[in-house]
Amino acid sequence: MENFIQKADTYFDGVKTAIRGGLGFFEDFFKLFSNFWLSAVVISAVFAIVLIYTILRKKMVFKKNVKNVRTLAMCALLVAINIVLGYFYIPISNYLRIGFGFMTVPIAAALFGPGMACLTGITQDVVSFVLKPTGGYLFTYTLSVGTGALIYGWMLYGKKITFWRVFVTKAVIVVFVNIILSSIALAPTVGTGLIGILPARIIKNLLLLPIQAVIVYFILKITERFKV
């Protein structure tokens, strides 16, 4: 097993190099996102657009749930569960580490809609950082989490939970939020910039996509009975 993992890491090292070479044609463009303020403007604008659209279309859903004590208690419980789950992960290889904190926002989204999912995601990201800080706090990363939560809500709330719906939802989150927005948020904090961190993040997130989709699907099927 260990030999297989080493071979897999070697293979993905080659894939990372190939991706890095392909992205090299756009290196000047990627360098722009090494600037924190440009990254902040892009992420804030995306978050604001998705949030405003959500407010305009789902305002009544949010108003109903934010006044519901049971809903608030459930979201607070999900935040607490996320913080606990954040301390546990299964290290498999240099490119694959399975954590469990990704499960809570989809639950909030499916049960209570995009607004409460966003509130839950942002709260758990801030509280997790306060309790276990890693480097400097990035509000841009928190906004990318909030954007992902809004997308989860749009794609899962009030919809029939099927594996393919969950898989497509997770794929959108992986590509648009985890690979693009979160990488843009992190780029100014590393010396290699966006083009340096993007190849490894692409590989890692694509490897995790089917695993997380399966886990989220089964978790949501279990929680369907708790819809209010």
C-alpha cells in the first residue's frame, strides 16, 4: 500500500508539473492576483453579487428561518460540529488528505436555504480561526466560504436529493470556490503566487470530489427527515 501511495505521489508530481507548464502561458495574468487588494476586490464583488441575488430571490426563506429558534439552534450545533471535525483528518498521501469539516454547510443549505447556509459557513470559518489560528486571518477566504455556502443553498434547498444533484453541486463548489476563489484568496500569502499553488489545489480538489460527493449525499439523505 505504501509503495502504491508513493507511486501515486510521483505520478501526481508529474501531473502538477504539466499543469504548471500549461498555466505558464498565462503567468502574467496570474501574477495580478499576488496583489492582496485586487484579490480582495474580485472575491468581495463575487460574494456581493451572489448575496444580493440571494436576498432578492430568497429573502422570505431567510426571514422565516432566522426567526426560528430551532433553526438557529441547529445551525449553532452545525458550527460546533464543524469545529470538532476540523481537528480530525485522514492523511493518505501528499495530495490526498480527507477531512470532515466540509459536511456541515451542505446540511445547513439543504435544510434551511442559502441565507442560513452562508451565515453558518462564515460563522464556522471565523470561530475555527479564533480557536485554532493558522497564519493571518483572511477575510477573503471567509467570503469564499460564504459564496460556496450560498451556492450550496441555491442548488440543494427545496430540491430532491439525488446523487447526481449532489455530485454536480459539489463539482461547482470544487471548481468555482475551492480551486478558483479560495486559491485567489490564498495567493497573496505565498511567495509562489496563484500560479504556484493552483496545480496542487486542482489535483487535491479533483481527487476529493467523488469522495466528498458520496459522503455528502449519504449525510443529506439521513438529514432529509429533519427538514422544517
